[in-house]
Amino acid sequence: MRGWTQRLGLLIGGLLVAGPAASDPLALPLLSLTPENGSIRVVARVEGSSVADVTARLEVRKADDAGSVGTAQESRLTLTPGVAMDVANVTVSLVGAGSLTATLSVSQSGDIVASTSTTLTQSQNKE
């Protein structure tokens, strides 16, 4: 598990990533992944750049030696410029070799207006 902690420490700064570039983006989707008691905690937030009603959806999928699982959480939000709002948080354990993918999408009137995604992979520890 030490390998996950070291890799996450290097990745955390790069995980707060905007979706597609736009001159006036409606929202900035933010993902953070943090090691926590042998698991990975995924936190999804959306920062508004204008006042708007949106739907934000966090999807997390993991596959490892213990099997595969996926989960999704969705929230309806009224964005305010400069204010980051919580969408969801999920804690996932990883056993042995595996991968974890988190995707945060923001939609308005059924159209995705911003999205970000990250994938972490872990090879079998050789301790």
C-alpha cells in the first residue's frame, strides 16, 4: 500500500483538472483522490463560474484482485460564481493489482458542459 501513497502524493496536484477548455466555462469540475486507512477516498466538487442550474455526476469504477465494482452519485446544483460545491465522495479499497477510475461530469439541459476523469493503476506489491 505504501506505493499507492507515494504515487498519490505526486498525483494530487494534477487531479484538480478542468474539463474541456472554453472561453467562458459554466463550471469547473474538481476531483481529489486521497489515501485513507488503506483505501482511496474520491471527492468530487464543482466550482461555478456563473449562476446556473446543473446536474453533476460522479462515477467510480474499480477492478482488482477482489473483483470489479462501479458506483455513481448524482447531485442537482445551483452554481454560484467562485463557489465550489460538494457533489459526492466515495471511499474504495483496492486489493493487490488493480485500477480505479473516477469521472465527474457536469450537464445542463441534458448536455455535458464540463468533465474530468482520472485513472490510477497499481501493480502487485513485491514486498
